[in-house]
Amino acid sequence: MLMHNMANSVYSLFKLKKYLKYVVIVSLWLLYYFGVFTHFFELDYYSQFVYPLETNISKCVMNAQSGNSDQPPCSKINTLQYDLLLSNDTKCNRKIHLLILVKSSLNHFDRRRTIRRTWGFENRFSDVPTRTVFVLGKSYDIELEKRIKEEYEQYGDIVQYDFIDEYYNNTIKTMNAIKWASTHCNDSRFYFFSDDDMYVSIKNVLRYLRNPTEYPEYLSKEVKGKQSKHILPSDIVLFTGYVFHSSPLRHQISKWYVSLSEYPYHMWPPYVTAGAYMLSNAALAKFYYGSSYVKRFRFDDIYLGLLSKKLNIKPLHCEHIYFYKKHYSISSYKYVIASHGYDDSEELLNVWMEQKSNGNA
């Protein structure tokens, strides 16, 4: 009997150890899978950050703008060799104040149609010349491509490049948008970039760009009527939107998973969410030329953050751009510049029309 009990105890102990071993293995795997261990191997962003090219990118930009674009140590590591399939060369045939570039998905015909009627309407302000284009990639779907060509022929506002239009090509789409703006509309004073699921008040965009550091308080000052038409100097380097200070996601289940080999640092550089942001003419030129010398990154907002870091351009935070869908009321949208979450075209139309009738859009 004693021997039998001892045997049972040994067997139970063996099972317990086996179970604990299994628990430890599974726990370690889960910790690895969700990136807990990865954080121990991250480098400190503030003291150890380096990113290719390791040279003075601002000097490279100056050289490129003067015609010396590919001389050591400023040898190009990126090129945008994507054919321009659709474009309207007369879109910016005169100097304009604001170019609106909408990053749109190919099959979002209804969204583009509604944007043309609302915040993308080019004749909204008779005294402020604006232009709107929709930036697209391409598809293997022949019928879809046919519809895009028909849309282009009807409206003349489609800019299409020869790359597959999918999520992980957003950086390619963004940089081609910047390229098109730089090569086809380089006289615009400002550039507004947006996704096609945003509510936007171009009226508030223009108000903000007059005095971004004091918006919207300056609108209520008695002296507002005496202010010059353009408060900002013409050569200002402005990159502004909703600025994030965040860390890379290391859990492998995430859509935004980033490995240490791709980016080894514990923090991102300050970056502006890609849904809506603004660039001045000088900033756009720096981004366009600088992108030839800064290693690409697959997330477009992060890549612009890396570019601004390498170019010593500090992004200006704008709390009136919402990366989430701001709860709607007539009064709460008075100073809203942009809000995410408007993929319903009818809702966008209703909200924009109501804000327009109240003088806010």
C-alpha cells in the first residue's frame, strides 16, 4: 500500500512538472509573440538614433535644389520611378493658394463625388484660389480601371501612378503625391493632404494657415480685420497636423507590427497622423528632395516623421485635426479642421452642408 501511494505521488509530481513545463513554454511563447521580450532589446531613441543616410540631409536638399543632386556623400538611395498614368497638366496653370491632395482608394467613387461637392469644391472661395486632385494607384481589375479613366475624363482631377493601390503602398502613394505637387503645382503657397474618409472644413484650414500658433483664438480678437492677408512669411517651413509621440508596436498579431531589424528604437520620431496634414511650399520642397536620401518606411506617417527628423523640421501640433471621429454637434465643429470617420458619403454631405450654413465650412 505504501509503495502504491509513493508511486502515485511520483506520478502526480511528474504530471505536475510536465504541466508546469508546458505552461512555461506557452507563457514564454506568448510573451515573445506579443513583443514583451523585444522591448528589452530596443535601442534608446533619444541617445542612439541613427537612420540612413547618415549625412547632412538638409545640405543634400540644398545641393539637389541647385542641380547637384547625386554627389557623395549625398548619393540617392530612393527613386520614384512610377509612370504617371493620368494627370491634368492644366490643373495648376496659375498660382494658387492651396492645393488639396486626397489619397483615395480606386473603388471609392461615391466618396470622391461627395468631396467634389463639399470640401473639395474648387470654387468655394472666389478670393482664394484652390485646386483639388485625387491621388490613386492602379488595379489589375480591367473594369475598375476603365471606370477610373471615365471618371478622369469627366472631372480631370485624377492623378494616377503605376503602382498597385493597397495599404502597404501608402508611402509610395504619399511620396508620389508630393512628387506630383512639386513637379506640377510647385507655385501653391500651401498643400493640404487628406484621406477620403475625412470631414474637412477648408474655411478652417485657411483660417489656421493664416496664424497656426494662435488659431482659433486670434479670430475673436478685435484686430483681426487689420491683419495682413498672409501672416506667415512666404518661405516658412511648416509641417503641421495631429502630432503623435509613440512607440513601435512589437506584438506580431498587429497590423502595424514592426521588427527590431526594421526599426530598433524604443520611440518613433514625432510624426503627424496621415489622415490630414498641411505643408507649406518650402516644407513640401524639402520633403520631395529629401526623400531621395532617407530610407523608405512602409507606414507613410512614420516615414514623414523620419523625413522631418532628418531635415530638422519640427512638426507643429494641431489639436483641431481629429484622427478619430469627433462627436458631432453644430457648435462643437465650429473650429474643426478635419475629423476622421466619414466613410458614409451622405453623412459627410449633411454635416458639411450644416456647417457651411453656419459659416464654419
